[in-house]
Amino acid sequence: MHTIEQVLNLEAMRAEIDDLEQQVAAPDLWDDQENAQRVTGRLSTLTGEMERFTSLHGRIEDLDLMVEMAQDEGDADTLADSERELERIKKSVEMLEVRTLLSDEYDAREALITIRSGAGGVDAADFAEKLMRMYVRWAEQHNYPVEVFDTSYAEEAGLKSATFAVHAPYAYGTLSVEAGTHRLVRISPFDNQGRRQTSFAAVEVVPVLEQTDEIDVPDEEVRVDVYRSGGPGGQSVNTTDSAVRLTHIPTGTVVSCQNEKSQLQNKASAMVVLKAKLLALKKAEEKAHLDELKGDVQASWGDQMRNYVLNPYQVVKDLRTTYESGNPSAVFDGDIDGFLEAGIRWRRGADKADAN
């Protein structure tokens, strides 16, 4: 905890919170809405971080007192409760420690996730839908809001693709380790002969941009197409040409949005997604150039990274970190914190190795 306190720099954090609170109290704050949103958002993030640390520090002090009293009174039940609380605190400290590892430029941002079915036909589309549900359930367990921008349903079952945002501080830094190719092995529920099927899905994670990010997208570089929304939805969604598809002509990047009833709202949301993907593309090009200068011929971070095996045995294993779980059902229900923590630690180790 002392190390975490040093990394978080609580004194500087308190000073910034005081400054932001003074700005929020200013009567003319909302005269500039973009700045007001930036200030209030930053204040909320820092306040949450401070409360997380102080709450955990308080739990440690309470535990110390609980153990001391239980030992003085010879209370075995309270000592047993203390042991259980100690294990919970250890896990919370480890999670907080992982948060201190998220120090890259965009790690503190919200996350924009795109999932696409790959090889494997209907099984791959079903797998893509399972992955989307996995991330949504994970977000729900942490009380993080999720906003779905676009879903493209496959003909028989599952999803061809889906794009959604997780609105939480550090969502990008946390979930970016999920980017890559995911592989599922199981007895196909869509095969009449009950044969084992291998299918793939790709996960892309990019940071949600803020108003201050400099990504200029001239109107002449974007083709706008409107169409009727598909899939589940109310009549007002499916009977009007409200869905919007944006194509960035220079890069060929295509994004769609159909979650709103208004065409203008969908266009604005689609532009948020497009800018985020163009920023990620720019960063990837810069990294590729640096790798070329360094003579790096290794596979990229986003290559096949996790296997979900349901037959002939059951295990979910990350190929980079070797972290695994013998309970695939729990993983698909959103129990992925262990994979995220291992991935963040692995990535930080890989970054240090690259720096050396």
C-alpha cells in the first residue's frame, strides 16, 4: 500500500481535486460545455481513485484492530473472520496495484470494443455473441455503463460484428489486453452429427477520444450512407432510414451506428467511433514504424491470444500469460478479472523488455 501511495502521488491528487472543485464551483462553468464536461469528468475520476485508496486503507486499519481484539479475548470465530477479510483485502490491494500499472497515454480513457466473427461459420457467429455477453456481464459486475453502437446479426445465430463502449475510467487500459484473436473448441450445437468444431472471433479495443484529441477528419474524406436498421428493435427503429454507415475513404475504415432513432444522433455516434479507430490506426502505424527501425520481426500483440476449450476437457487459457481457468461457464459469465490482471502485468513486462 505504501508503494501504491507513492505511485498514485496522493498529495498531487489531492491538490488537483481541490483545484477542480474550485472550477466546478464557478458560476460560469457551463458557459463552455466541453470544458465543463472535461473538468467534471476528471474530478469524478480522481475522487473515485482517492476514495478507492482511502477505503482500502480504512479496511486494513479495521482489520488490525479486529485481530488485536480477537487475540486479547481468545475469540476463534473473529480470528477466522479476520483471515477471510485478509484474503479479500489482499485481492483488493492486488487489483489496486494493477491499476497503478496503467500509465500509458490513453489507459485512463473509456473503451470502445468491436467484436467480429471469424472462421467457423455459424459457430464463430455464436462465439462472437458469447464474447460480447462476456464483456457486458463483466462491466455490469463492476457497475460500468455499456453503450451499444452497432450490432450486425448473422443469418442463423449469433453476430457478424458488434461495437460497444464501456464507460468507466481506465476501461481502455484494462480491456486493451483483450485485443486479439480468440479461439473456441467445442461440440457444435449447430452440427447434427455432434462433431467438434473450432471457431474464431477477433476483438478490437480502442480508446474513446476526448474533445481535446487532435484527430481531424475532413468532410470530403468521409462517405455517409444511410439505411434501415436491422435486428431486434421497435417499429421506429426498423421502419426508418435512421442507421448510418461512415466510410473513411483514405483508409477504408468503415463504422456503423444504429442504436438511436435519429439519423443525426447515429451520425454523431458513428463519428465518435470512426475517430477512435483512426487514432488507433495512427498509433499502430507509428508502432510498426518503430518496430521496423528496431528490426522487430515478432508477431504483434493482437495475434491469437486465448483458447476457450469446452471439449474434450474444459479450460480457458491465455497463451501469452499462461493464466487459465477450469470454469469456462464462469468466464463467459464475465469472470475475467484474473485474465485482465495477468494480461496487464504481462504487457508491462513486455514493455520493459522492449525498452531494454
